[in-house]
Amino acid sequence: MRKTKKQNISIAKEIDSVEGRLSLCRDSLEGVEFRLRKEELSDEGRQSLEEEKTILMHRVSKYEGELQSLRGENRRNMLLSVTLLALFVLLYISWTS
């Protein structure tokens, strides 16, 4: 179902969505790192925050990879659009000459 949903959303909107999720994860990661540095924590609390940090770091790397893939796809689409535009301009110029 997610694949079908992605087909109906433009790449630009997908990029915005992933960037938003990435930003939220980075903010959460900063909060966890701050708490690990500044707060006095029990061993259990510290271990819980370390696990949360690991999960957040994994999500950040996943979102960064997804973002890189989407940006590559966006570049390919832009190149295709520019190529088609140039082809139409050449056809128009040759037709009107």
C-alpha cells in the first residue's frame, strides 16, 4: 500500500516529507544527547537513553539514504524535462524556419 501511495505523491512532496521526518529525528537525537550529557541518570535510565539514541541514529541514516535516493530521482526527472524541452524547441525552430 505504501508503494501505491508513493506513486500518487510528487517527488518534491516526498522530499519535503522525508526532510521533515529527518528534522524531527535530529531534534529528538539532540535532546537525547543533551540529556545524556547534562542529567544525572541511573544506569537503567542511561541505558534506555542510549538505546533510544541508537534507534534515532538508525532512523536518521535511513532517512538520509532515502533523501539521497529521492534527490537522485528528482535530478533524473529534471534532466529528462530539460531534454524534452530542448527537443521541442529544436523541432519548433526547424518547423518555423
